[in-house]
Amino acid sequence: MKHLCQIVFAMLLAFVLVGNANAISFSTAKKYAASIYLNNQQAFYSGCEYYTQGKKLIPDHDTCGFVPRKSASRAARIEWEHVVPAWHFGHQRQCWQQGGRKYCTRYDPLFKQMESDLHNLVPTIGEINGDRSNFQYNMIPGEQRVYGAVDAEVDFKGKVFEPSKEVRGDIARTYFYMRDEYNLRISRKQTRLFHVWNKTDPVDNWERERNWHIQSVQGNANTYISDAYSTDYECSSEKRYCSSMSSCEEAKFYLYQCGRIYMDGNNDGIPCNNLCR
């Protein structure tokens, strides 16, 4: 029954998101994002694990050594952040000049679609989300850490945010996706930096799994993730079932890259329970 509910839920998500892409609100997208992260409740930037308490998502600071910089109340919750800030893509729309974000959300369908695009949403500790604001990503030489052991730094005067090396590639690939999907402008300086980050922090298993989940419910993939699968495996018509897989890694390749969705019987994004559990 649990597996059936998961499948039905995923089908409903797919129907709602794909069938009504321009009508999805940011608040609704956040609910879908939370369900996608159920198998990997880990905050972006900090790496803190988090848990559900009623309708709230609560970070466990001890799991990553996070110490609030200033706002303990905001640091006590998980928020959904736009990797490419709404300010960034909003300023490239005419609606922003007429009335800012609220006006764009109400009157510009394309802005609303960008605002709720699941590829651009990540869970973050609220205080880090607030500090990052709409600052550009970049390196900050010699800047001291301000969140305890968390490797994230911020230069408020220069309006720059430096993420940890573990998520730099994720950020780069999100920017490239948003640029291509919505014809956004990114400066040459930022583009050069993101090319470096994309190379030095390659796609990992969770990024592939998340991309697969989003494609399943939103209808499109971030090709900078799906096309970057570095492996010796190749999609073969002779390998169709879990019994043909030699490892969990191979099973994930066939699920995420070859579309063998029936290998994920309970629709949790993880194939072949006998290999991957």
C-alpha cells in the first residue's frame, strides 16, 4: 500500500506540474521540492541534515557544526532558496521594472515558471539563505568562516558569497540550465568561474537522482547533469532488469540514463533494492 501511494503521488505530481507548468506557484513548488528531498534531507551549502516537524523542516546543526552568525530564529529553519536568485532573472523581465517580484509573479507567466522551476530550488538553512540574498557567487580570499565549521563565506560589503567546494559544480550546472532554458544573461566573468566549478566538482549520485526526480514530475531534465554521466556503462537492450545488473552504480545508470523506470518498483528514485539497499 505504501508503494502504491508513492506511485500515485508521483503520477499526480507529474500531471499537475507538466500539465499546468505556467500555473504552478512558488509555494506549491516548495512542497514538491520537499517531497523530492525525502531520501536526502541535507541542506545545501552547509551539509546539515534536517528533519520534518509538523509542516516545518528543522536543521540539525550538530550534524555539520553550524553556529548561527546572528539570527538564531532564522537559523532554526530550512528555507527553499533559488540558486539563481529571483532578483537575477527578475531584473531581466519588464515586469520587474513595473512592480518588482510580486508584480512579476502575478502578471508574468514566464517569471512565475522560472520562480517555481524545481531545478533551481534547494533547501538551505534560513540564515544562510538570508545572508546570501542576491549576492553573486565568487571566491573570497582570506575571508573567515562565519557559520562555525560550515565552509560557506560571505562578504557583505562586496556582495559576494562563496559556497563550499562540494556544491560549486551543482551551482554552475544550475546557472547553465537556467541560462539555456530561459535565455538568461550571465556575465563573462561568472561564466568563466562556473566552467571551472563545473569541471572541478563533477556530477555526483544525488545530483543525478534529484535530476531524475525533477524530470519525472516537471517534465524536463538539466542536461548538464544528465549528459555528464562519466561511466564505462552504455545503454544496452540486453540489460533490462535488476537481475542483469552487476552493481548498484550500474543499476542507477540504467535508471537515470537509460530510462528503465520499471527498475524502481516503489518509485523512490532508487533502483533494484537487492543491490542498492
